Amino acid sequence: MMSVEESVLESAGDEPCIRLEPLSSAHLPGNKATPTGGNCAGIMDSGQKVTANGVHDIEDRILRITGYYGYNPGYSSHRREDGSESHAETPGSETSGESRSYQTCTNTALKVLGGLLMVLCVSSSWVGTTQVVKVTFQSFSCPFFISWFSSNWNILFFPIYYSGHVVITREKQTPIQKFRECSRLFGEDGMTLKLFVKRTAPFSILWTLTNYLYLLALKKLTATDVSALYCCHKAFVFLLSWIVLKDRFMGVRIVAAIMAITGIVMMAYADGFHGDSFVGVALAVGSASTSALYKVLFKMFLGSANLGEVAHFLSTMGFFNLIFISCVPLILYFTKVEHWGSLSSLPWGYLCGLAGLWLVFNILVHVGVVLTYPILISIGTLLSVPGNAAVDVLKHEVIFSVVRLAATCIICLGFLLLLLPEEWDSVTLRFLATIADKKSEEHGEELTDSSVQTRSRSRANGTVSIPLA
């Protein structure tokens, strides 16, 4: 009985030769074979020595003869087990890989938890701001003065940012140096008087109008209605970005914008198209529109600014508000449009609390976008609607009509649709395709199992089932 064994060796003419050997001379691992003559050199020790073409032992040669898929010389099972010839990862590399993956998962979990906490803080600060305004109006009904006073607190934005920056990074920059570095937002030459007025004036005016119209709307409507209508600014941002900035057209966002407009009309229709309700809806929509215009113009002229540049810009707007817009409250005071008594009679506690909450809300919005996911900040703003509704029902005993509830739900749903990413359709299709593939695989496995069971039962009964093609 003969065994066929392939020994591919280099001869003088670099040509391989094939030799048939008796079974007794087969080279088993660990056994030494006697060399044979001829033009071909024998394998002296298949377990210890390596031939010229990299063949190690019988198992390698068998895998080579049978054409095993993915075979490489020297990758036999017993060599992979002892690790002498294996190229697998070492325990140290596996440990480092596991540590890196663990660190990545930990960072992602911390970012998500921080984002959820940020959502709660953003929603709470905005609900608190809106409710404190309603309480302040009971004793001090001067919305423009409140807006002007609260906007002045934006001056504190950059000092707060610089304090946090020094604590985290421990840089040796002075506040003036850091301020000049962040002033590059205005150009390479930094901030000049001309640029200060040219760039800051339109944004400061839009900021003041947004806050003033929002406060006027709170005098006419409940906090829930105003906060819901203000969420329409997301739809206005999309429409303006599509028209002015030539952003990508998305059908789902057009649907969301239509839903926002539908909610506005329903909200105005709730008490009829007359009276304080209609005026309040118009004021709230005006506030959302000026807010959207502010955001689109900021993106157009100032681009994507970092946190330091945003803090610099908001503090600059606070200075502009204090210097140039301070005349407006005086004009309203002397014309008896907004009249208040002596400075000592003003509700400074409510005013400072309102301005502080407003400042905290702005800080959380701008810092949260950097530290967490921007979508979570938008969700925090949206959650102010049910938060204000809970306060209105429990504290002020407000009863909402069915039309108002439906309008609020439609606006909130449109807001959520606007949060969908641009690639949401392709991502959804890939997800559905993956689910379909998994179901088809499971169905195929079920059919295979059932056919195997059918064949086993047929054989047990002495019959043979022939599956149809």
C-alpha cells in the first residue's frame, strides 16, 4: 500500500520534483527520516526544520494538497495552539484594545448622561424664566424695561467663560489677551469701533425684539401657549436657511414647517380671530421669527464660532445694549408708555432672578452644544412646553381647550420632525434592510430545521421524502 506525499523542493534547475515514497518512510512529526539521494533533498525533521518553500509538517502539506481555503504555510492547528508561529494578537495587545473600547464606551456614556442632565437643566431654566415673568407682571408690567435689564446681564457671559477656561486649561493668558484672541470673530484685525457698531447693532436689535415680543405675548397668553408657539422658530430657521443660505431641501422639514403653520392657525382660531388671543399669537410668532432671523444671520456673517468667540460676542452685545439702547426705556418712561415709580419701589428680587435665569439658559444652550449633542439642547427647549403646562394646570388652574391642545401637539410634532438629520432617509432604509435580512435568515433556518425533521420522521417510517426544487 502506497501513500502519496508531495515534497516540493528546489533542485538545481529550480524545478519542483514529486516523489512517491513507501508508507514506512512517511515523515511523521517528531520522527527523523533518513535522507534520500537524487536531485531532490529530503525533509530531515518535519517537526523541527522548515523546507525551502516554507512547508512545516504533514498537516501543512495536506492542507496545501487539498487546497484549503485561506491556507498559509506555518499556520497549522498545533502551531497556533502553542503560539510559536502564530501571528495572533498578544495578550498585551488584546488588553490594550479592550481598554480602548472600554474607555470609548465610558466616554460615550458620560456624554449621554451629561446630555440628559443638560436637557433637564435647559428645560427647567426656560420654564423658570417664563413663570417668573408671569409673576413679575403682577406687580411690574414693563416688558421693555425687563427685556433691557435682562439683556444687560449678557456682559457677564465672557467673564464666566474665562473663569471656567482658566480652571480647566490653566492657561497663563490674561483676560485682555483672551478677549483679543476671541475678537478674531470680527476679522483678522480684531474688533474696531466701526466693526463693533456694524456687526453688533443688527444682532442686538434682533435680540431685544425677540425678548420684547416674547414678554408682550406672555401678557396676552398662557406660558404654555407662548412656549409652544416659540418652538415654531425651528421651522422658520429651516425656511430661511433654505431660501437665503441655499441649504439642502428636505421634504420632511417642509412637512414640519406646514405643521407648525397649521398649529399657529389653530392656536389663533381657539378663541376666534379677535381679541387678546389673536394678538398674543401674532406677538409670539413675531418673537419666533426674529429669533430665526438672528440665527440665520449669525450663521451667514459670523459662520461657526467656538465657545470663546460666542461668549465674546454675547458680552459685546450686552455692552451695546447698555450703551445704545438705554435711551429707549427712558423714552418709554417719559412718554408714559412704561411708567414705574422710584427705583427703590421696583421688584429687584424678581428682576434679578429673571435676568439670572435667562443668563443661565443662554449659557446652558451655548455650552451644551459644545459638551453634548446639539439635538439634546433642542429637546430641552421642547420639554419646556409640558413643563409650563404642568405649572399652569397645578398652580394657575388653567383649563386648556381641545383646539389648543391639538395645536400644541401638532407644533411639538413638527419640531421633532425638524430634528431629524439630513441622512435620516438613507439610515432608515439601511435599518429596514437589515431587519428584513435578519428575518429572511431566521425564516431560512426555520425551513431548514423543518426539512431535517421531516426527513428524520420519513426515515423512521421507512419512507423517503424528495424535496421539490
